[in-house]
Amino acid sequence: MFRIMDASEAVSLIKDGSVIGLNSFVGLAHPEKIHDAITESFRETGHPKNLTMISSAGFGLFDENRSAENYIREGAVSKIICGHYGAMPSTKRLVLEDRFEAYNLPLGPMCHAMRAQAGGHKGYVTTLGLGLFVDPRNEGPGLNNLSRDTSLVKLIEVEGEECLLYRLPPFDIAIIKGTSVDAQGNISFEDEYCTIDALTIAQLTKRNNGKVIVQVDRVRHDFSRPRDVIIPGFLVDAVVVAEKPGNSDENSTLSGTIHVPSSHMQYWYNRLDRENAAKGKGRKDFSANIIGRRAEQELKPGYVVNIGVGIPEMVAKYAAVTGVLRDLTLTVESGGSGGLPAGGAVFGAMIGASTICDMSNQFDFYNGGGLDICFMGGLEMDQYGNVNAHRGPDYVAGIGGFGNITSATRNVVFCINFNTKGINVVEEDGKVVIKSEGKIPKIVEKVRSISFSGERAIKKGQHVLYITERCVFELKPEGLTLIEVFPGIDKQRDILDRLPFAVIDGTVG
């Protein structure tokens, strides 16, 4: 039977050595009051400690002094298993300092492993991850010298086919953010931007006789409509009420309380994008616009699409300009479909979504080949068509949903600069002009770590493009092929002489 209690009492349910399942999506759905109470308890008593934190989509608020960052940094956590580390600035630094065990698994297999294990299965079996860094024959999921757990991903054979078995430790504690609790303890998510893995995490935790802790904004004094309930009350042990002011128009838009018709989509996109625009103020480089505009040409009316963060977000901008946006169905891995994905700190939310489903259901759709095309960024690519999108020499972000999306989509478009750190590209009279080259190449002989396998893409017959600010490459069975050079670019000087390997020249002249 659930009880409403303050955050410190709820945190007393967390014991040393607990395995905690967190229902968050990068910077969204954070039960911040509970995290603050864990920090306070650890500072005052040294407990709870030796915690294992598991989150399929990652957690953090892009601020090293908020959410779980404080107690992770201060030593309460001994292991993190996560799909994405991008929203945790101090935590991802500590990973590389060997401060605790840290593992990175693809987002889709993580949420599907949770669902499978909640249903009593040993784990989740899939071909997703073969040939990637997570494959035990390559690096495996460990991110530092302490991370040697071999139980998370195992190579197995099913009916003569190689597969990977993903398996997570059983949860003792679930920490979830919802909107309201009714008199029966039922949790609804009416003001949330996504539900993520909430029900699955609660079920998996109760299967292990653990405790489910939910932070909500308010108590409702009527009964929830049954179809609106995400977590039934019989699964809930503790409810922490953290009242907050009423929703702004922007929050109501992202939760779907205010519906945004397609005719108003661009207005809201610009309004919500102001923060990102302010961050890039003064930047003169136009390369992202060049890449986004060229990538948009790969769209066709009726396509179902996924657009990644960073440069790929420019694809949506130009789709709105050309008008094809209204004839597309855009999706985001957190579960939204039919609107326009929001970026930056609210990545995972959707402006004007038609539907929002649980994340595992969205990945069922992705894995089944439901997407017509996807647009993804990358840290580096190599001569084999491999892409590294999750790890740099002194940086770890995590693969997130990248692995599922790029391995199952028939048309894959990578939006990636030729180089970085100082690149300055502009357009003059319809021609691309490279004012300065970047110091760090992004097209390398061999990627540091594999997030996307060119070899497996060829075997599966995927159509793969790599669009840069100066040219386009295509992955073909015979090799990486240069298929397009942009006006103003000298093919030999600006492309071929700057590659550390030979490519097939499929251009004319």
C-alpha cells in the first residue's frame, strides 16, 4: 500500500548496495527533490552508499550541481549502467577518471531487457550490437578500467545465428517522476513530456520485492480515468509530492495539453529554440545549414522519420522552409510521433505530438524497420563507413538510441563536418567558401569506437549517405564513394587531399 511521505523518509527506503532503476530521458522527467534528498542523506550520514544506478536513456540536467550529479561526485555510487551520459557533465568526466564502474549499452536493448526481465525472462536477445563496440569480441560495454562486468552482454547462438543477450541486475529501488497521484495511489503523467520506461521499471522492481518511489507535482482528489493511469497504485510504495507552479505555454505545448497544428509548428519551434540560438550567438560558421539543407533533399512526402540532435536538427528547419514537413511523420525515440522534435535541454519532447507511447513500444517499431529514413550526427567516420557517435579521446556521451535507429532504418543519412575545432564555412553567391579549416579531422582512417558498422549495413542492403559541408559520400559494396561535390569546392584540394585514405570517385569531371 502506498504512502505519501516527505523526500527524506522516502530515501530511507534506499539501503546501502541498492540497485536503482531511474525513469528519465536525458534531461527530462527528473524527480529532483528525491535526488536532492539522497545527496543530503549521504552528506549527513554517509548513507545510502555503494549504489548502482541504471537508466536506459540517461539522466541529468546538464548542470553538475543538480539532480544525481552531487551524490555521484561525492562517492555514493559504485556503478552506473546507462544508455547516454550526455546530460551529466561531471559524471562523464568521473567515468574517465575511473571513479566508479561505468557501462554503456544501446538504449533499445536496455529498455527491452527491462521489459523482458519484468516478465520473468532471463534477458533480451537481439542481433543489435553485433559488430559495434558493445560486442564482447570488440570492446564490450565497459567505459573505463574498473568496468569488467561480463554479465551485461553475452554472445550467444540462436538457431545457428549469432545474437547478443542483454541482461541487467535486478532492481531494488525504482525512482520515477509522474504528475499526479489519486486516492488509490495510481500515477498519471498528464504534464510529462514522455512516459519512457515508467511502468516497466515499476514492474521489474516489484518482481524483485523492491520499493517503488514516485515524485509527483500534486495530489488529485478524484479518481483517474483508467486509461490515463501509467503506474497502478498497487505497484507504488512511496509518493513524494513536490508542488510546482502551473504550466507555462511552452510546458503545456510539450506535454500535449495545448495541441499545436502543423500550421503553427514553425512558430513554436522557433520559440523553443531561442535558448540554443543564444548559445550559438556570434558563431559565423554556416556549415550546419549547408549540411541540413542538402540532407533535407533526401526526404519524400509520406516518410516516417527520426532526426538526431546537433547538426541533424537543421533538417527539420529546412523541411519547414520547403513545406515537406507537413507531409512527414517525425518521431523521437522517447515515444513521440507526429509532431516536431524539440532539441537542446528538452530533447526527447515533441512539439505537437499526435501520440506518445512507452519507449519500448517505439523501439519495437524502429527495430521492425518502421522508419523510412533517419538523420544522425557523428564524432568521426572512417574508410569502411563506420561511424563513432559515442566516444572521443577525452569524452564519453554514450550511444543512446543511435545504434537501434541506424541499424534498422533502410535509408541512413549521417550529417557530419569534414573537420572541427576552428572550421569556418560560408556561402557566397551560391558557392561554398571555406574560410578556415578545423584542427581536428572527423574523417579518419579508423574510428576510435564503432557505433555504426558499415560492414553490417552493406550486408543488410541499407542505403547510407554521409553529408558534409563540402561533399556527399555514399557507402557502396565496392567501398566509400564520393558522389557529389558542392559548388565552390575544389575536389582535389578540399576533399581528396584531405582524406587519410583513398575513396572511389563517383563524380563527373
